[in-house]
Amino acid sequence: MAKELKLMKGNEAIAEAAIRSGCDGYFGYPITPQSEVMEYLMLEKPWEKTGMVVLQAESETSSINMVYGGAGAGKKVMTSSSSPGISLMQEGLTYLAGAELPCLVVNVVRGGPGLGTIQPSQADYFQATKGGGHGDYQLYVLAPASVQEMYDFVFDAWDIAFKYRNPVMILSDGAIGQVMEKLYVGDYVPRWTDEQIRKIAPWATFGKPTTRDHNIITSLELDSAKQELHNLKLQAKYREMEKNDVRYEEINCEDAEYLFVAYGSSARIAQKAIQLGREKGLKVGLLRPITLFPFPTKRLAELSKKVKGMLSVEMSAGQMVMDVRLATENRCKVEHYGRFGGMIPTPHEVLEAMETKIINA
Amino acid sequence: MTEEIIIAGFGGQGVLSMGKILAYSGAMQDKEVSWMPSYGPEMRGGTANVSVIISDERISSPIISQFDTAIILNQQSLDKFENSVKAGGTLLYDPNGITKPPTRKDINIYKVAATEKSAELGMSKVFNMIVLGAFLKVKPVVTEEFIEKGLFKSLPERHHKLIPENLKAVQTGKELVETVNKS
């Protein structure tokens, strides 16, 4: 594959990846700090190149329901927003999960609660991983930590979304959305033809041939026994994700006595803290969850037998730390360090927290 | 080599675009680069700043709080970032509007009267390139050849005709920079 070097913001990388990965439709409503996604798409005019639809809806509620419609037709469709906008989409998301529709939703998180601030945050972890809408459902959640991953994960998202017939969320934050880094882009993946959609998504509503019954897209089932069976099917799907599609990265873990656990931009800050710590002779490493659901529970459990302590670093009041504690089952000390409301911790601050809360505690 | 830089000044001074040109030039020269802007309320009508990292190695965090070099274009930014320069590091500032000059003795301090010079030459649009030239004289992290390539890559095509003027401004900055303090 030909690789071309670009310098781009994380948000622009999402848009570029959408075009290059054969996305059929983007529906969105502007909100800082992710407005560049739609701005870039509008400038690139992909409808002239690949036929991809780009539409500014009248609200986030509308965007997510346009996604519902497109996904029901077996199309690769997506939306992006930031925290308050994603909250508005929760009804749509649970309907998409209930109706088992593949799609991509990007959340470039900003500080909350409420309208909060426009600066980076990771306080939407619970909403993303524990079901922000009602009912027992899960999104598959990817957490990019670089501009390159913002790009790559769009391609991965389509694979997972169609493999499981499930919405995928890219949970990013204002820092990764706004930072500009080197990006290598590959060839264009053509949009699927109707023929391909019939094969890949035989459940979709692309027109009824005489050979089969109607395909119906719905999340409604009034027969409780049937709805329970549907729930069991969904749960089995989530267990399959946990079995087959957990992703994480280990940095300096081989000889580490103390671990940072961090995702997204916090993982980048932790990497710098590791450099500073190693210069002081501290054996620190990083376990970076790449998927937040399914969470790298098994690997953290194994590591908890080897290390003396873990510090979960998040730009939140302490959300992911709950999953780290569940995984480690008190085998080692686990503490949380976070800044919130749009404040970003510095590498020095993070290292100091490791020293005071874990190493010297 | 890793150079961690903050560029800070008023919105409209070309702080973000100076950082962008630097980042593009570094990328053209096969370096690892990151460009992390301030965005939001402070940019909309007040101060703007951007952290740029240029490195031979993979960049760990694009978010940094201590800098090898601070390029400072107004008093607020000087107040905010003077103490964030690493000991032995570099502070470059434009004296225009500076009422309380930097006082640290453990860093190298340079000044470039870019506002004054650009007004004198009627080149206010390339003010930021004069500052960039001064920085490159003090810290040649990218070579001039790649600054030109960076300009080509970062400016929209309709502005490519302005590149010679930009490069001239870089030269002006190189000649204009003065040493204030050696650590």
C-alpha cells in the first residue's frame, strides 16, 4: 500500500480516514473541540470524489437518527460530536445497539458536567463503557492516543461494527483532536457496492427480493420471552468481544515495579512521566488500554501479580480506576490521579502522584 | 535531539501559523513533530499559544509544561511562561510592549525587535517569520532549505507567491536577534 505523509490535527485525521475508508455518510452538528471533522469534510467535498454524503443536521438528535437510517440500509455511516452532543445522542445509541446496527460514533471529549468547558477531558468514560443510554448494552470503545490512531481506528471501527453488528465509539479528547502530528495515510478503500452490501449485511433493508421475508430493523419486541432471548444474544456478542477483540499496549512493562494505567492523551503524558521516572531510577511502566470496552481485565490481573502498585491516570475524578480495581482484585495497591474540568495534568505532576500515592505511600 | 518549544503572544500575531511552519519544516526534514495549540476562549480575543516539539525520537507527550525554548510576544505570555523555561534553556522575546523584561539568570535570553522592524519595512504580515528567523539563528533545529519546504507544505497554494518574502523575513530575523543574557 502506498503510504503518504501528512501533518494533520486528530480531528482532520478522522475526516480523512472516513473518506479513505469508504464511508457512505457523515451526519453531524458542530461543537468544539471537534468541529474540524465536519469542516474538513466540507472542504474536501468527498461527494464529488467517492460519493460519500456529508450532511449538517439540525441537531445531534437528528444526526444520530440519520445514522440509524443509514446503518439500517447496511451503509457505513458515522457521526462525531463532543460530550454535550453525545449526551443528546444517547437515545439513538441504545436504539442502534438494540437493533444491532453497525456504525461509528466519535466523541472528542470536553470537560463537564453540563456545557462544562471546551478543554480536553476524559470524564465520559462511564458514559461510553457502561451504557450511556438505557438497557443492557455495550458499545465497542476504542481510545486513540495519537493522530495516527485517530486515522487507523476509523478503519478498524468498520471491521468491528460489521463483524458484531454493533455501534463502535472512538473515545478521544480535545487534546488528541486538536494536536497536529505526522500521519501516514494509505490508499482509498472504495465504498461498498449494493452487491457487496447484500453479501456483508444480508440483514439490511436494501429492497426485498421474492426469495425471502422482510428484513425488519427495530429495537422493539413486546414479547418478553423473545426480548430476553434477544438480550442473551447481545450478551453473548459482548462476551465474544471480550474473548477476541481486547486491545492494549505495554510500554516498559518487562521490568516495571510500578505501572501507570492510562488511555488517550493521559497515556501520552504518562509516557513522558515514565521517561522522567526512569531518569531517576524508578522502574515505572505503562499499560495503555486501547479498547475501553472490552477492557484489558485479564492482562491487568496478570500484571497485578508482578507489580507493587498501579496508578490510574485519567482526566476525570476517577472512573477507569474502578475497572482497574476490579481487574486487580486487591492484589496490588491501586490509586487514581486525575485533573478535570478541562485541566490537563503535566508529566511532572503525574510522576509526583506515582511517588506520593504509590511508591512512597 | 529533542526541542520542546512554546510560542506565545496575542491572537493575530501569527503564533499558531509560526508553529505550524516550524512543525511542517521539521516533518519535511524527517523529524518527529507535534503541534499542540491553545484553543477556545483565551484564543478568541486574547492570548494564543502553541507547543511545538521537534525530535529525532518518537514524541512521548505533545502536552508539556517545561520548555527548552520559549518564544514570547507579549507581556502576559512572558509573565506566564518565563518560569517554565528549563534551566539552561532559551527565552526569545520581542521587546515591543514589554514593560517588565525577563530577569532569570540561569537561562539564555535573546530579543528580536520584530514588531518595530516589520513596521519599518512595511512587512507586518511576515512579522512572525522575522521572529522565526531569530529563533533559528539561536537554535538551528531545522535548516533553511526545509523551512522553504515547510512553507510550501503549510501555506495554501494561493499564498505560494509570498514565500520569497517570508524567506527574506527569516533572514531579517537572523540578522536582528540580540543576546541579552548568557546563562
